[in-house]
Amino acid sequence: MPTDKRRKSTRASQAAAKHPRSGGKTSAKPSVAKAAAKARMDIPTDAQGRPDLAAVRAQIDGIDRGIQTLIAERAIWAHQVGKAKGKLAAAVDYYRPEREAQVLRRVVDRNEGPLSDEVLVRLFREIMSACLAQQEPLRVGYLGPEGTFSQQAVYKHFGHSAKAMPLVTIEEVFDEVAAGHADFGVVPVENSGTGTIQSTLDLFLTSPLMICGEVELRVHQYLLSRTGHIEDIERVYSHTLSLAQCKAWLRQNLPVAEKHAVVSNAEAARRARNADDAAAIAGENAGHAYGLKVVAGPIEDRDDNTTRFLVIGRASFPSSGNDRTSLLVFIRDQPGALYRILEPLARRAISMNRIESRPAHGKLWQYAFFIDVEGHAEESPLKDALAEIDAYAGDVRVLGSYPVAVP
């Protein structure tokens, strides 16, 4: 490292040592309001008492240099983590989702504004993504083509330094991860308004893959077309779930237009760009990717329209301290069977977030239950409850224990 950069790095380390950061807010850390007040007092002003623009820009330039120095220093230390782990097979072996979740929670705990938690989490996610990519970018499969909400979920969880791999179907995402062609996959599993995506759940019945994480993505739907004029639209293309999320709006604003379900919203955008009388319901990113204009939006019927995605991989990970576990339970056909499965959870005050039944493949009129609960499968009290449940169930599979989504 050049001498001047090493000196900058040392000074940054000394400054960090004087102001240690912990998982929560501490009284030793000066508040943002006090820091901002001090900065205002130090800024030169002109004759009218306004901040001197040149001085403000000089301050920003100095801060930018400091930020760049610290990011470079973080990247160096992240590289040392890789060395400490020794020679590993691939980038996936360096990735630790539980560690990333802990880092991002501390970012939220420390935040006192003026930037929102969501903005700061996104910034730190990109820093961690770039640092991890020093080893090798992660390959992440998703339901393509480019411009889907699944692609947005990939970048929200892994950052833009990951290599996003568009695939044709959700089943193909599972297959590519299982075959090792992708390190992870991101698949939609439920929407706040339209409910569970059954095709995703069914794939877990036979797949050996594990759930390694979750992503919650606020979904805004837009009506997109080549002309940008609603009076031209005779056909609307979109994914089945997106059509359902905008059903009331379509009924009110395009009651006679034909509605066509396609495999993804990006595919809808690809079709809409070929005709003036066609439109797509998709995210703004799809409009940018396929050269479409926004006719109207957001047009989703619910203000809280959110889709939950699962991150799938080939291995399980340790506890992050705030985790969720997904279970697949096959129940023996006997009176009180479901009660015997749920009672050990209730007795230990383990919260159940979701329960869903699906036909068990290969067994006529037999059902499997997908259950999401709080906690990590390798830690009590959930570990103890699972041992008790196993005695009553026909089969219990832990699909994965993973960090609860960080906003």
C-alpha cells in the first residue's frame, strides 16, 4: 500500500477506535443533531448569512475522501477474512448470510437520521457485495427475463456486485442451484394481497435445496405501453399475480381490454413493445429495460402490496440471533394429529408465522404442511419442540433456518 494511503488508513482506524460502534445506540456516540449543529457553526457564511457554497463543497469533498478511504480499508480487511478461511472452492464458500444480517441490523440500530434505515441498509449492502466480489461474484438465479421483481429482489439481498442469472421458470431456478450452476436462487413465495405462490411450495416437496434467506420487496405496479396513451390499449399482458393485484383498477379503467397472463412481467413488457394497442403491467424497471412509457401508476389495489421471496441454496447456516425456520411436516392420518404438531410450539411460546397445506406427492389424499416459525432449528426452544414433534409426525423436514428479512 502506498505510504500516503497507509497514513490515511491508520488515521481512520485511530478515529474509529476513539468512537467504537456497538450493536445498539450508546450514550458515548454524539447525536446526529449535535454533529449537524457543530458543522453549521463551522461553516463560513456570506454577507447575507447564507452558507458559503465553496466552503460547503470543500467539506463534502473532504468527507468523500474519508468515506473512500474507509471503504478501501474495509475491502482490505474483508479480503483478510477470505485468507483466514483458507483456500475455499468458490465464492459461495465465503458468503455468510447470518453475518451480513448482523451487520445490517447494527446499521439500523445506529441510525439517527437524516437518511432512512432503508437507504442506509441499501448502501451498506452494496459495500458488502463489492467486498465479497473481490473473491468472485456470487451467481444468483431468478425468474427472468431482465426487469422482473425477482431481479429487484436479487439486488436488494445480494447487491449489484452479484451476477444475476435470468431463468425461464421457477423450476429452472431450483434446478440450476441444485446442479451447482448457480450459487443461490431467489424465488417468490407469497404476496401480501394474493397469498401463497403454490408452485414454489410444491417444488420443496421433492427438492433437496435449503432456504437460506428471505427478501421482502415493496411492489409497485405500472401500466406501460409503447405510445403512453391509455385510449390506445386493447390488450394487457402481465403475470397472473400482477393481474390479480390490479384487478379493481383494471375493472374501473380498462373494463373491455383483453387480459392475457404470461410467465413474467418482463415477458409482458417484451410483448407490449411490439404493438401500439398492447400494454403491460410491470415494474418501472421493466419499462426502462424495454423502452416503454408509463401510462399510469402505481396501480396496485393495495397500498401495502409486498412480495416475499426466498433465497435457496445447497447448505444451511448458523443462527444470526433473529431467525425464522421453515418446516415441511407430513402428518399421520389420525385424530388430533395437527394439534400434536402445533401444541409443542405453543407450549414453548414459539410464534408461528404461517401454515399452509399441500397435497403430498405420491400419497393419495395425504397432505404436507408448510409451517414458518420463529427461531433457529439448532437452538432451543425450537430444537426441543422439533424433537417432540418428530415423535408424532410421519416426517419432519427443516427446509431452512435463516435471518428474518432486514428492511
